[in-house]
Amino acid sequence: MKTKRMLLAMVALAALLPFGVASVDAATVTAPATNAASESATPFDRAIDLYLQQSVAAGRLAAGDALVAREQLQIQFGTLTRAEQAKILAATRNIDTPESVQAVIGAMQAAALEDAKAAMATVQAAGARDTNARAQGLAPKLGGDGDAVFLSTVGPCRIYDTRNGPGQLPGTAARQVYALSILNGYNFGLDQGGTGVTGSGNCAPMAFFGVRPVSVVAIVTVINPVTSGALQAWNGGTTLIVGGAVLAWNPGDRGSNTTVIPMDRSIAAYPGSGAKRDFGVYNNSGGPIDVIIDVVGYFIENQATALDCTNEFNPSVSIPANSSVLDTPPSCPAGYSPTAAVTSLGPGLYTSTLNVAGCRMGNLTGGALFGACGVRCCRVPGR
């Protein structure tokens, strides 16, 4: 449950990025041009339409992207808790100005952001090496050994939409899905019906450090079901994971959920699902469904990296003839930790004590010489 909550909050944060509330000119609010303007539309539907009109007018959103943006806002609303949804729905009844439209959508995104703040700590914990996490079965779901790092996309990237090309997924059938392309300009709409394009917009390429992701984090939405059923998503291999469905539905439902799906192009594809891609989806029902998949990030296996180290020295001190001097090493820069003391000594000087507490430097010659005490400072580099 904690992992599911973590991912729901994380995607809520990612979903708000392309449509974040910003100040706009207070233009006159006109009646929405979409079907949501009808009397059957809910106040929240009308709030979304008015918000999108303002976004288009302010130049934050292209008119051709309004339909997809509307759908993503609805999906984001669906990730909130019931209590949070009730507050947003209550607020929509008082919409009468451009500012109130902004306030309602802003409140929805603020609620998602609060969830995300708490969830990101859980994301980091899930990526750390933790014996308990492995014992709870987290590693198989993330892929690899469970020591994973999460990398988000710029925003939700629509990689798959059966309504735009692939056609509905029949009952008791599976399909393969591409979740990632490192090619600049690759269009997920070519044969998957998506609207994302790599190298631009929400699908901007991310630095994988030469490591292919082991799993993808995605919002999976099912619409237009005619019979009850459930959707499964797995690595697309010949062994279909039994149980653990992404989401379930009844006839006529529209449901969405956020999940982690293992990725693997190297294995044999599930029979009848097509050529092997990153992962597979299976319609465990007796009727066809439409499936929409929005990627919000990936998990990659953590990689060993060399320590980032530097030497810091005190100014040189004079060491009298035939004597020694004890000097304390300097402090390390912020973010670094001392690992060892070091000295800078010329001929005729020696070190008798050397640790992070002090350097004792001795002089064996008949004249004064100079030496410097320092410290080796290291840190684990960030990504």
C-alpha cells in the first residue's frame, strides 16, 4: 500500500508540471466549446474547460493539445483521495471569475503536491539498498536487484492510446508496448497511437548514464469496457503473471491507476502479443477495451561511482631545526567528509603523527623548514 500511495502521489506531481498554474491576464470567461459545456457536465468538467481556455489564451497550451490536456487533468483528479476530491468538487460550485477557475485547478494541484512531498521520501527509500524491501518483494516489481533510482520525465508522456491507431484490445488478448526510445524525434504515435515525441515536450530525453531502465512508472487508463474485467501489465514475457492486476472495472467504467511495470526486450514475447517490446498488457475480460498509457518516469539500477575527493591544506608553517610541530588539518568543504590527513613536506622533513586530528611534522636539518598539514575530503557524487 505504501508503494502504491507513493506512486500515486509521484504521478500527481508529475502531471501538474505541464499545466502548472501561472498568472494570466484576466480575460473574459466564455462558455466552453467542448461537450462538457452541456447541462449534463459537472461543475468540475466546466472548471477544466475554462482553465484550458485560459491556458490557450495565455499561450501556455497549444489549442491542438487541449483535448489531451483535459484528459490528463481528469486522470490527475482521479489519483487524489476521496476527501481531496470532495473538497475540489465543492469549490467548483463557486466558479464565476477567471481567478476562481485558477483557484480551483490550483487547489487540485496543491493537494497533489502535498501528497508528492511525502511520497518522494518513500521513493528514495525504495531505491536504497534495504534488506526489508527485498524481503517484501519490492525487487521483482522494480526490476533488477531492487537498488533502483527513479528518474522522472518532464511530464506525463503518452506512449500508447488504442483509440488512435492500434484499435481496441480484444478480450483475453495481449499486446506489446514500447515505453522508451533514446532516438531524438521518435513518435510514439507511429503504431501505438500515442501523442508523445522524444526530444521535445513532455518526452524530453533523460540521462540514463548508459544504463537502460529496468522498469517504467506509468498511469494506465482503461475506458469503454463492455464487460467486467481486469488489466495486467508485466514484462511481456511468455509467463503471464497471475494476479496483481493494474486495475479492474465494470461495464461502462473509466478507471486509471499508477503502477511500476518491469521492462525487458531481451526475452521471448507472450504468444500472440506481437514482436517483443518493453512490456506487455493483457485484457483479462470477455470484451474489448481501450487502453491509454502515460509514462511519468523510469527506474534504473543504481551504478557504482568513484568517490569525489579533494585535498585541503593549511598555509605552510615554519618547523625549527631539530624539532617538530603539531598542526591541525583544515575543515572539509560543505558536503565532504574527512577521510585521512595528508602533508606537503620537502627534503629533510618527516611525519611522526598523521590522522584527521593532527599532523606532527619533524625537521631533521640544522635550519628552519616549512611544511603544510592537510586533509583528504571525499563525498559520494550525486547523479
